Amino acid sequence: MILALVLTFVLAAMAPRLHGLLREASGWVLALWPLAWTIYLGGLTGRITQGDPLYIRYPWMPQLGVSLSFYVDGLGLLFGLLISGIGALVLIYSGGYLKKHRHLGRFYLFILSFMGSMLGLVLTGNLIALFVFWELTSLSSYFLIGFEHEREEARQAALQALLVTGIGGLALLAGLLLLGEAGGTLELTVLLERGEALRASPYYLPALILILVGAFTKSAQVPFHFWLPNAMEAPTPVSAYLHSATMVKAGVYLLARLSPALGGTAAWQIGVTGGGLATMVLGAIMALGPSDLKRILAYSTVSTLGALTFLLGLGTPLAVKAAMTLLLAHALYKGALFLVAGAVDHETGTRDVWKLGGLGPSMPITATAAGMAALSMAGLPPSLGFISKELLYEAQLHALHLPALLAGAGVLASALLVAVAGVVGLRPFFGHPVHRTGHLHDPPPSLWLGPLLLGGAGIALAIAPDMAASPLTTAAVSAVLGKPTVVELRLWHGLNPSLALSALTVLAGAGLYAAQPFLLDIAARARLKEWAARWGPQRGYERMLQGLNALATTQTRLLQSGFLRFYLMIIILTTIALVGSTIAIREPLSRWMGRIVDARPYELMIVVLMGLATLMAVLTSSRLAAVAALGIVGYGVALLYMLFGAPDLAMTQFAVETLTVILLVLVVYRLPRFTRLSGRPARLRDAALALAAGGMMTALMLMVLSAPLKSRLAPFFAANSLTLAKGRNVVNVILVDFRALDTLGEITVLAVAAIGVYALLKLRME
């Protein structure tokens, strides 16, 4: 497993070079790798559907409890098959869609990196590894959304997606760490078995909130939904892969994966169900407004993501069954429709639905693919979308709370999506021809193969669900519920309330489709678009980004002034604040102030003398007086060494201090008197800062000295200086033998300084 993931990233790194060698065949050749992934994961289907998940664990950071583990159960298998299977078709499609793009090789690098990151995300069994892959998907999607970086819109959309999902990623990291603390492990397989302990932990609610923020930002839930339609600035293969089948479902995957551990509480149901319901309805309403095919599909994706989140929030077996079926159906029909939109744009040069029409006779294969996908999106038989819609209504009607309200919201959202399916799947291909520029025809096979297979799969899996749909959804539902469950998917469930709601949905959707121009005219008159632009979350994001830039500018102006003295002041003040507050909070004053009371009178006299000499060195205007005062400080330190039993250090200090004083006198004797370059307020400020820093260091040293001394180094040096280094003077042995490299470094510094001094003395100014 880990080898396959590593090879995916290796192939991504090699993709530009391979494209240079293979040229137009590169997409077909590179698609063989995700196809191999699909075959490999498909081979695990029998084992996993029998309740035997695959678990592999590699040591990573065992000291921190972090391992690189992989856990493939029904949920991971379903996502893995969608990622690899649709990924293979998207790679083929990309080769045709971006055939003449000069950076196509770079595109393959980005999309294969994303594929590997997404596979790692859904197949990992460790929380830290999950977060690493989570962030890799955000990073690779940033490059994909901003692939056409020459355009300002693409750059802004990429940055927006990165910022929104990145903030969510930080929240997710904190939530996962709290979850690991509450569960006592970072392994998913163990956490899923400790659901009761997790829900009873005081960390549960903050961990849940943080994880929901991460999931909601990734899966474009209200109020974070605005980034997904803006991400349609990416090339169509990116939209088809990331924004319908893979990345935007990462948040849904996370909620489904953690549902056995975190679900079932009131907080879970309120947060997940409420957020999903609002997103489902709002996304469907907004999908009927745009004219760009990709933005229409993006808003409908937001609605479906809301429906998936809503169902996982309900958490009943019926709801989870509906969620997994809808997940599979949506990936197939939405991926197909995005690819169709790209093919239409490729052939006609526009994605504006009001400028398209009557393309069916000229593009029959593309129209067939669009029709099958639109059939599933509208929830009409025989399609997997119809089955998933029936299950959605059934789950809403059997909800414990407000079933009528939930069913009504479901009908409203589904009816709107029926109209949207007509707009994107029927309007461009039927009716009066609108686009008349040039000779229209179906695109090359690389552009119609993917949508045709995906659209056809949505029909085939509904006609014969026992072949693949039922086994896959059974395994996925069992993984989400945490217990074995049998799922039987059928096109016909008899005459029941769900079928009646489906019929009502189709009728309402047809009416909305016919009334779309009238509804858009009402919205334009009510200036709803202007209102949303002024008060919507997009505007909130823009204001926060402006505030962030203003804050960055202000703090840069304050902290990055270009003056060394200000940098030193900031460092010293920060140290004083952090260390001083810690000392004040954790250490009582009486504990270390006793060290001053215990000092002998002559020790205090030396300290007072050193303090007066320091004050003299600061205040005097004579350089010689300052040198003499500094000498007093040095000799005072030497006296303290002698009093505390370190005569060798005292003699060294005396020698160094004497030499330093003599050298300073010789150097500064002929220099002019000091000049005051700063005003009185600046000097008072510097004095206060210096006194605060010195007081902090004094308090720190007294605190350290007041603690019991339990050194392990002193006995070691005392026992080994003579035996190992053949010396009785422990200090000398430490300097020469035990710290020889450090001493060598000091000698090197002195040698470099001496060379510099010699160069200055030899310098001849012209």
C-alpha cells in the first residue's frame, strides 16, 4: 500500500518528462496507473464486503504514538474506487482538453499529486497521517485551481480556496489532537471502538466543533460554500475531478469516518444536520441563477454535499444508506456533466446556457452522455440518482424529529435540481439552435469517453444494482454504522410515500425549469444578486482578507522598522513578558528572595560596588572613567569567584580583565568625549528596559539557585576526569577534553577576530 502511494507521487514527479516523450499519448499512458489502483482496490471488494477490512501499519514516530497505518474498509474502498476510477478517465480527458497547453506536463504533475494525496487521505488509519494528506490535497488543489495563473481570477480563486480550506485544516488539526487526547490513541481503528469514552470526555465538544469546521470548509457547507463556485476558474478536468467526485467530498468522508465515534449526540445532530440542511436548500436555490454551465454545476454540487452532510447528521441506518448511495450516484453523474460542459466549451467556445441550443444533432455522443447524467441528476428512472432520491425521502420521512419539515426541504431542493438537470443536460442539446459559429461535431474520443462511461454507469448500476452498487454501499454503510448491515437497492419499491414525493418533485422541477426566465427576472428586479454580494459570506471573506492585509501592514511597519535597536527592544520585551510572567505565576516571591537575605555582608558590598561601577560606566562622559568603571565590575566578578571556591576562574578573570582594561585605555585614550545622540525620553526608556531585563535575569537566577541542586553532570565529571582525561582540574578537563569541540570553536572565533584586527591595522585609507 505504502509503495503504491509512493509510486503515485514518483509518477507525478516524472509526469512532465513523460509528457515530453509521449506527447499526445501521455494522458492515455498515465491513466494506466489509476486504472491499476482501481483493479487493486476492486480485488479487495470480496474480502471487505465479507467484513474483513485490510489493516497495515508501519512505524513512523513511535515515541509520539504516530504510525503510518492504512485501513481499508467499505468506506475507504468506495472512496478509493471513485478516486482512482474517475481519475483515470480525467487523465485521458485532460490529454485531449489541454492538448495544446504548453504546461500540460505540469498539469499532470499537479493532478497526480492530488490523486495520491486523496488516496492517502481515505485509506490512512492514523489521525496525523490523515491530517498530512488532508493538507496535501489543499496544497495540490491550490496549484490546480490556479493552473492558468496568468489570469487574475484564477489566482484569486486558488488563494481563496487555499485560505478557506487552510483555516479549516488548522481547526481540524486541533480537533484531531483533542480527539487523540480523549481517546488515548491516534489510531482510527482504536478510536472507532471507543465511541462512548470519547462522547463522555470533556474534550468531546471542542473537538467536535473544530472537526466540523474542518469538514465544513472542505465540503463547502454554509457559510463556507462560496469558495466552491469561485473555484470553477480551474480547467474543466479539475472541476470534474476535485469539485464533484473527490476533494469536496473529503469533509463528507471525514464525517462518515468519525460518525461511529462522534455521532449520536445532540451536538452532532444539531451541527451536522442543521448545517447540511441549510446547505442543501441554499445550494439548490443558487444553482438556478447563473448562466455558466460550470457555476450551475458547482452550486448543485454544494446542494448535494449539503444533502450528504444532512443524512450523516441524521445517522439512522436509512439515512446512512441514502448517503452512501447518493455519494456514488452523484460522483458518476456530476463528473459526467462537468466533462460534458468542458466538451461543449471546447467545441463551441462558450459555456453560457443562453447562448447554447440544438447541439444534439451535431454532437450526438456528447448529448447522449449528458442525457444519461441529467437523468440521474434529476432522479428519474432508470438511474442510480432515482434510487438515491427515493432513499433520501424515505430517510426524511422516518426521521425522529420534524419529518414533514425535512421532507418538504428535500422536495424543494430536489425539485430545483430537476430544473438544473434540464438546464445543463437538455437545454444545450435540444430546442432551437443558438450557436452557429463554424462546423460543430463531437469532440475526439478522449473528451467523450469519460462522460459516456460515467453517465452509462449511473444507468447500469441502477438496472443491475446487485453487480456493484449494492455490495459497495453495503460495505460502506457497515463501516459508517460500525456494525454489519445489508443494503438492497431496487429500482421499484412499490407504491409508497417516497414515490409520491418523487412524482411531485419531477412535476415541480419541470415547472421551475419552464419558469426559470420569469424567476430570474423577479430576482433581478429584487436586486437579490446585489444584496448577496453586499451581505453574503463572500463579502465577509473579502472584508476579513482586507483586515488581515491591514493588520499585516501595520505589524510590519511596527516590527520591521529597519532599526536594529527596535528589533533588540522587541526581543528583550518579549523575553521579559514571557519569562517574567512565568516566574510571577509559578514561583512565590518568598521562595527565592531568601537567597538575598542569606548573603554575607561582604558579598553584598561587592555586589553594591559592582552596581555603582555599572552606573558610573553608563553616566560618565569620560571614556577613561567608563573603562575604569568596567574594570571594577570585572574585578568584582573575580572576587566573587574567589569567595565561592573557584580560584582558577578568579585568576583567569583577573588576567583577562587587566589585559582588557589596558587595551581599552590604549585604544580610547585619544578618542573624543562621549556625544549624546538620543534624547532624554529615549534614554529613560532604554534605562527602564535595561533594568527590567536585568531584574528578570536576577530573579531567574535566584529562582534557579533556590531549587534543590540535583546535577547528574557534576558526579560524572568528578568520577571520570582523572580516569578518562588524566586530569585533576575538573574545569580544565571539561574545557580541553569533554568540550574540546566547543573550545576549538572559541579559538577559531578568536583567530578570525585577530585576522580582522590585523587587516584593519594594515588598512591604508586613500
